[in-house]
Amino acid sequence: MRFKKVRGGGVSADVAPVEAHVLAQCAADLLALLAEDEDEDAPAQDPLAAMVGMPTGDVEAPDDPALARLLPDAYGDDDPEASREFRRYTDSDLRAGKSAHAGTVLATLPPEGGRLLLDRDGADAWLGCLNDLRLVLGTRLEVTEELDETTLPEDDPRQQALQVYGWLGWLQESLISCLSPRR
């Protein structure tokens, strides 16, 4: 799979069935990760806050390191109170945006492989999703500059995931190379 420019500012790619399967599984896993720690036992939301999309009460930082990488603290350890307040106003929008990107990948991906055509907005959604997938995989694999396929034993269970991580980066680079800056 390699992205190519098409007339009108869009991109296309021929997706092999195995590539479609891997991307669909990754995007579905990302959607599940973004939804998994939503608190179902949370008290009912204030109607006015719900109307404007604001959660009531504190929104805690995720315990899962991969999710924390996707939804980082704005101020780190420097100002926990400001981080909590910032997260309260941004967490649901960040999750919704990342979920929308993964949803776009699932909606546009030919399920059995085939031709993929994306307009600029679709390409941007794909870029966002590919970036999020790499952040999650990189965190799970504890990727560093020293870690690559050649430093792991052949029977290491991380081998395949590390190859997917590298492939997602290659896809991201291929897509970026086809896009002109937005005006």
C-alpha cells in the first residue's frame, strides 16, 4: 500500500486484503481503548453541562500508559490542579476527535482490500489515526531509539507488533508526502 496524489487534492492507495484486515483491527482496537475507561458509574450529568458538552466533576488522567500518551496532561506534574481543570474541558473533545479519525479509517477502508480514495479531510483523519496508532503501539512496545527488529531475538513476541509499528510509520510518511500544506 502506497499513497498517491490524485486530481483535486485527494489521495488514493491500493489496499491488499491483509493490509485492510490489520488496519481495521488496529482502528477498532483504538476505538475500544478510547472508550474503555469511561466511568459508567459516574453520577448523572447536569443538564446544562450536558447541553454544552462539559463533564461535571473531575476527569481523571488515564491509568493506562498508552491512553495517557494519547491524552496527556497539559501541565504534567508542574500544576496538577491546572491539569485536572484542563482535562475536564478537553478530554471528551480529544476522545471524540480521535474516535472520529479511527471511525473514518474504518468507514473508508475497503474491507476486503481494493482501491482507497480520500479527499483532503479524509486524508487528515487517516493521518491522525495513524499517528494515534503509532503512539499506542510505541508505548506498549516501549519503543526507544535503540529498539528495532534487528535487536530483538526472532522468537520475541514483540517482533510482529514492531513490524506493524514500522509499517504504520511508513504509511504515515507515504501519506504526508502526497499532501500539500493547507491554506
